[in-house]
Amino acid sequence: MLNKYIKLLKNGEVVAFPTETVYGLGADAWNTEAVKKVFETKGRPADNPLIVHISKPEMVEDFTAEIPDDARKLMKAFWPGALTLIFKKKTKVPDMVTGGLPTVALRWPNHPIAQQLIDLSGPLVAPSANSSGKPSPTRPAHVKEDFGDDFPLVEAGETQIGLESTVLDVSESPFCIYRPGAVGKEEIEALINKPITESKASAGTPKSPGTKYSHYSPKAEVKWLTKQAEKVNSEALLLLHHREAGNSSKNIATYSGNYRQMARELYDRFRQADHENLKQVLIEPFSDEQLQEPTVAALHNRITKAIGS
Ligand code: TXA
Ligand code: MG
């Protein structure tokens, strides 16, 4: 079933495939022409580097010669999984992949199809399979919406996590989180027994280029839900994680504390709001206590970006 896609990848073509976080837009990481096609397909700025996806620990050594001991611990504990690690790159890693940076991002995805594809076609660069400025795709329909029905796509239903991986820079001390995801700050710190930092996009020049580009927000205005806002707007989509749906609007999603479900659905809800021409997406804010949970921290980060952009 995958033969056709492996052939395409080996021929330097671009193929969308599922991972446990979101769908990725894959191409042979060693083939600069193929990598270039990824940027063109997405309309992505050339200085925004790509994550290289691998399927065995040995592959790491093709890309970096400097793996700190603490990074090894993280690889052992969280790979395969939703953790991207940024290492100093070997010179042979194409600049096109790293956006000219001296570092390279690596991830071993925890999805059988992604793993098979990489096993058989080699390491793949894979940004999220959306056109630049759209939310990451969590369903095959999202990929088709952005790139057309005939685009090469390995379909495997809805992705399990629904938000992109945690991005952690391990090329300098202390390690630094550039993007929060399913693997949380506290579990990383507990494992390496050291504090790590978290980069705020607003603080000076971003070290992770992706953080400087505007993020998707639907045509509808995304806002935190206040009692007032709820009353005012009937043409809004309400996303509630604890509060009960107290009014008659039909556009309400309630998650009853199931943050993982909320994470799986967030990007689909954003796309839906656009399809239905809704005026607002109103989201119940999270408490400091709720924000301790990695999934909630990741949700909060993506929602804040959608509000701010
Ligand atoms: O879950 C994910 O990570 C998904 C799936 C497909 O694996 N991929 C993904 O890729 O979200 P993308 O390209 O949409 O986001 C990668 C982020 C960008 O913000 C990029 O700037 C950052 O990682 N990044 C990649 N390489 C980097 C590097 N060498 N230094 C700093 N940031 C880097
Ligand atoms: Mg992306």
C-alpha cells in the first residue's frame, strides 16, 4: 500500500503522511530539490527550518555529532513521540533544511505509517501539511482542502494528539523549549534533573524562526470567553472545557475536562468556523492550575497565537 508513496519520495516528490501529532508534508531530507518543493508547496519562507523525521536512533548520527548525555536520556524516554530535539548540525546537512541555521531539528514520530515510510525511504523533512497561514492538518480532509484532492497523501484518519510536537533546543545549556507540546516542561526537567527555560516569542529575536511568523487564526475573531462576550454573540462558536453550555446557540463544543479531545479537535474547529462563516470563536480560559498540564499549556499557546495574529 505504501509502495507508490515510497517511489514518489525516492524520486524527489512530496508526500503528505500521518504522524501522531498532525499530518506532515514529507520529502527526502538529503535531496535539496525535494526539500525545495516542500517550501514551494506550503508557501513557506525559506528561513523557517524543517524538522527531519527519523525512524531509528542510529539515524540521529547522520545529522549531528554532538548529542549531550541529557539529550540521550530524553531520546530514550520520549522517542518515538511528540518531542522534537534541536542539535548542532553536521556540515553535510543541507542549509535548505535548516534555513541556514547551524542546528537541525530531529523527531522520531510514533506512528506506524510514518515509521514504515521513513524505514523504506530514509529520513524525511516534514513540516505540518498545511499551506502557510492555515492551521495544521489533523484529518485527511484538511490536507485536501489546502493542496487539492489529487495531492499524494497517505490517509489514516484523525491524528491522535492534534497539536504539533514539543520543540526543545538541546544544542545549548540550559535546554530551551521553543514550542510547548504533549511532552511537558516538568517531565523533561524531572528526567534530566535540571531546570530548563522556555522562550517567549515576544522576547527579542526569536531563536526558533517559526515563532516570528504570524499564525493561523480563522476569519472569525478568536477570543477568550467572558460572560459578557457570550451574551453578546449568537454567531459564535463556543469551546468549553469545564463550564456547562448555558445558552441555546448550536455552535458549542463541550469537553468536560477532556483536554486531549479538545487538543485533537482545536484545528478542525478553527477550520469549521471559517466554513460556517462564524463571527467569533470564544474559548473558556484556563486557570493556572489547569495550565500545569502539558496538553493545556500547548492548547493555551496555540490559542494565544490565534488570538494574537
Ligand atoms: O508535530 C510536529 O512537529 C509536526 C509533525 C508533522 O511532525 N511538524 C511540524 O513542523 O509542526 P513545522 O515545520 O510546522 O514546525 C516546526 C517548528 C517551526 O516553528 C520551526 O521554526 C522550528 O520547528 N524549527 C525547526 N528547525 C529548527 C531549528 N534548527 N532551530 C529552531 N527552530 C527550528
Ligand atoms: Mg507548521
